[in-house]
Amino acid sequence: MTVEERSAVLSLLNSAHVTEPTRRALLERLDVRYEREFFGEAEFERLRALALRLVPHNPAELNLTGTVDHRLHSGVGDGWRYADALPDGEAYRELLAALPDGFETLDGDAQDTAIHGVQSAHPHAFEDLLAELTEAFMAHPLTQYRFGYAGFADAPEWPRVGPNELEPREVAYGPR
Amino acid sequence: MAPADSLPTDLDILVIGTGAGGAPLLARLASAGLKVAALDAGVRHPPEGIATDEVAQLGLFWTDERLSAGNDPVSFGRNNSGRGVGGSTLHYTAYTPRAQPDDLKLRTEFGVGEDWPLEFSELEPYYDELEYFLGVSGPAEYPWGPPRKRAYRHPPLPLNGAARLMQKACAEIGMKTSPAANAALSRPQEQEGYGTRHTCTNRGFCQAGCSIGAKASMDVTFLALAEAHGARIVDGAQVTALTMKNGRVTGAEFMRGGEVEHLSAQTVILAAGAVETPRLLLMNGLANSSGQVGRNFMAHVGIQVWGQVEDDLRPYKGIPGGLISEDTHRVPGLIGGYLLQSLGVMPVTYATQYARGTLKWGPELVQHLSGYNHVAGINVLGECLPYEHNRLELSDELDGRGLPKPRVHFSFGENEQKMNAHAEALMRELWDRVGARDVWALPRAAHTLGTARMGSNPATSVVDPSGRTHDVPGLWICDNSIFPSSLSVNPALTQMALSLRTADALLGDLKGQAPRS
């Protein structure tokens, strides 16, 4: 995250266009880092390597792997799972174990080939993990800034809702 | 005054669940002077605490794990299952079309499915009352269904980008559209027990909770009214058992803050929804002489089609379902039909649906998501026939409270598959016409219905046409589990109509009884 990006994010988050509950949630997420608690060290490294291919990101900026680990450790779920699938944590462990030895050090193309293999062998776990990583990615204030998403800055209102009818704060937010 | 955490005694009525099934009747019965209380597993979510952020709002959803089986496993949690005082109305999009008369007579019309054991004319006065009370915003003339006796209370909400695209595309192929009926305010409204509900600010986060009280969720409407008339609402109270004496229900046992507590009442109304209601009945072995508890689980055909356009649409703005067409209410070759609606969408919902629906990953995924501001959606809501094999059962797996997790088997039948294909083709054509690119379809099933069906015959149904269980004196059910068929419209408004109707039936019963000594 560049200094400029951080400053732009904080400037909008701290403005009167963002309500207090929204600001609290997004400020906390902006810098959150989670210590590894659920996965073993080797599993965690492998998950990090997998996550980088599935949802390309800079792990110094976005702690996607830590977010997944934290969620599993806390025991919070999303309300359902496929009846023939293992509980999320076990299913993810099985998925990681199915990747070839040394996956973390393979080159990108070889990693992608291996990923296609586990995608067909463990479709439910693959889908769940992909969705969870995608959620953590899209919910992050930095991603939202880079995509020019300003939907959280909804106070006091959106006076116009038609195509191309943007407020100044929407136009201004995001990379030039 | 009793301390706030003390439990009421000598209750006339205990209601389990405060969503669209439990809340209207709670208010009606309290207003009639009965001593009533409601239990809800969730907690209160006042508007001022609602964040414009999907992850922060996860607490609005039922996140205890359910097991999804069958050929078309249903996703629960954020897709359709609320938790909180107000139930799923905390996250509904406030889409409130009426059912049409023929929705209630599917078997008569097609020889399959089920007829409802009541007439449209019995629902109509309740629809009328509800649209006024909730403050539905809608068009001056609604093009489908019988003429209404009274216009919608408020003018329609503004059409967002997706709604305008759908309007244009439908016009090109000769499909009629209309601004939809939404229970969110286009003008401020006074609400007894709550105060002033403000005009919708076009914050398209209805599915993550309304932060300004514009949306008619139950907490700011019927529950506020109920409490103003003396109803007690106990939140954070997960019911674990119904208690019985001499074959009659006497109350409910519940867990609150780790303690097991009990409330007694003359009458218990189960309004916990089409998953928790049958789960509780099956755990207790109650009301199931028909063997129908848990059977006929239905979820609407709800396929969505998404695309991206050149225009900057900002799909987070405006009421998400702004435009409707019911021109496909009947389609040759299909049993029943569907409605079509435009869709705005919140970013995380869109992103995770795209990931699950397309299984795209890597740079391709990120590239697509970066176009979020240009996304427009359209979806359908269509009839799902009741099938015995689509059912809820108790699994051997236990949840955190030691209660069996429910397992829900769901597979589309031939009609649902045909409807899905018909709807996808139509929506792809519409999005082609607006020049959308990267068009993709997400087959899905929406809402939880059935599992304790209503009917006149005790051998084939769980509750009678007013909501009394056939088997257990004093036990009523009023939630979407009693729907005999799915209807080709969103269920919330009809659910509330059934709730008021059940309350009136119960009041009628009480009037006919000798006063309690």
C-alpha cells in the first residue's frame, strides 16, 4: 500500500460520508494481521502459496491466509456445508495435503497445473476456499479503493442512482 | 416494574420466532389485550448499529451449520436465513409483490403441485392492510393481478442502473415492466411504537440490514407496535424443546446465555422458519402423525444472470430490486411461472457468487472483479413444486448446543430444470440487447419453504388452514414451513398476511371459549 493509497483510504473513511459502525469495521480491517492458530506451520505456508495463485495479492498488504486461519480457529461458519463434505478445516487440510510435495517452491505454471488437479479431486473444498479467499479480498478497504468502490461512503444519502450519475466522492475515489 | 431480564408469567401466547411469521401476529394479539411474549434465537440489531459492510453484518444471518444434500444443495446462511429480532426481514430486500389468485390453485390448473386451502379473497384484505401499514412504495397502477382496492401508500423508489437496463431490454422485446413494490419508504412515515421512519437514502445494502429504518423490517414495524402494546420480546433465546402436559403444549424450554430457562403459555405459536420449525418438531417427536414434518422442502427457482456494461452503474446504489415483470407468470410448457426482477448487488456478495458460480481464479478473477462498478444483474423467482423427497431430516452430527444439525435434501425436478433453462435464455437475451459483456449465469434456489404444510386433511398435512397443528392442542405454526406450494412471488408479504389471518383465527377461538378462571 503506497502512502498515497493509505492516505486516500483514511481520508474517506474518516469523513462524514462514513457512518461510525462502518468506519469502525473498515478501519479495523485495513491493518488487521492474524497470528497463525489453526493450521500447522507447513500447512499455513502451503495455504499461503495456494492463495497467491487463486486470488493474486500482496500478502504484506492483504492478510487473506491469516483471515481464513482466524475464521477456522474462531469456529464461525457461514451457515452450511455440503452434506458429503468434511467440516471446513478438515476439508481444507485434505485439499492442501493433496497438493504435490514442494508445491510452495514450484514455478507458477507448475503450481497452476497442480491446482487444476485438486480442483477436480476436491471440488467442494476448492469452491469453499476460493469463495472465502475472494470474500476476504473483496472486503478489504485497499482492494475497494483500487477498484474505485465507494459504496461504504453512503452518508447522508445517494441522491442519484442512474447510470453515470456519480457524486464527487465516488469520482474522486480510486487510482487515477 | 419488574427487572428487564425477569421472565413474564401467566402468558396467553408464546411466539417462537420474530420474523414475517411471528411478528405481525404478536402485534395483533398484543393489541387485542392478550398477554404475549416472543422468543428469538438472535439478538436485536437496531438500525443505528448497522454497518455498510457485508462482513461486519454477518451477525444478521443464521450461521449455525446446516448440511446441504441432494443434486442441487441449497446454500443457507447469507442466502436465505436470518437471525435476529425481526428474523429474515432484517436482510430481505423488501420486495413485496402479492401472490396472484392462480398461485393458490396450482393443482386445479395443472394437476400437479398443491392448492392452498384458502382463497385469494381471504388474503386480499390482509395484503391491503399490510401494504398500508408497512408503507410499501409502488407504482400507481400495478399491471398484473386483480385490481387493488387502494393504491400503494407511497410512490415507487427510483430505478437504479440495472433496473433501467432491464426496462430498456424488455421494451425491445415487448415485455411489460413496472417499478416494483418494495416495503421501503419513498416518503417518511410515522410508525406506532417506533417513531418516524425516514425516506430510503438509496443505500443499496438492504440485504445487510437497513441503517435508517426506511425498510419495513419487523423490528421497526410490527415488533415496535407489539411492544407498545405490552408484548415482551426475549432475545438471544434459542428454543431447545417444547414442553407438554396431558397431550397439550405448555410452553418452551430455551437456552439464553448458557442457562436453560422455561416459559409457560396457554398457546404456543411456532414461527421459527422452514428449517428450525421442523427441526424442533422432529427433535420433540411432535405434530407428525402425518409423517409430513420435514417433507416438501421448497426453494424458488432463482437463477441470476450478470453482465458488465460500459456505463458506470454503481450497483451498490438504489433499492436492489427496482423493476419487475410478471409477464412470465405463466409460460407455455411450464407448470406455474416466474417473475423477473432487476438486481443491484453488494460487492462481497457479487464477488463470492462469481467465484462459486464460475470457479474462475487467478488474474482472470481479479480482472473481472475490478469491473464491479459496471455490473448489472437480473434474476427470476419461480415456482418450485413440492416433492416428498426434498426433505429436512435430523443428522447424527451435533451442533454447539448438543442438538442434531439439520440435513436438507434438495433436487430440482424436471419442471424446475425447464424453468431454469427458460429463464436463463430469456435473461441472456435481455442482457445481449443492452450490450453486456462477460455475461454469466448463476443457477440458485432462494427462500426456504414447506416442511410443515398446511391443509385440510390431517393425513397429508401438519397444520389446518388457520395454522393449528392437527395433532397438538395449543400448538400453532405460522411461518414459511406451512406453505403448501411455493407461489411464483417472494414470500414475505404473503407470510405476513398469513400471520395476521392466524392471529384473527386465534382471537376467534378465544372469543368462543369461556373466560379463563
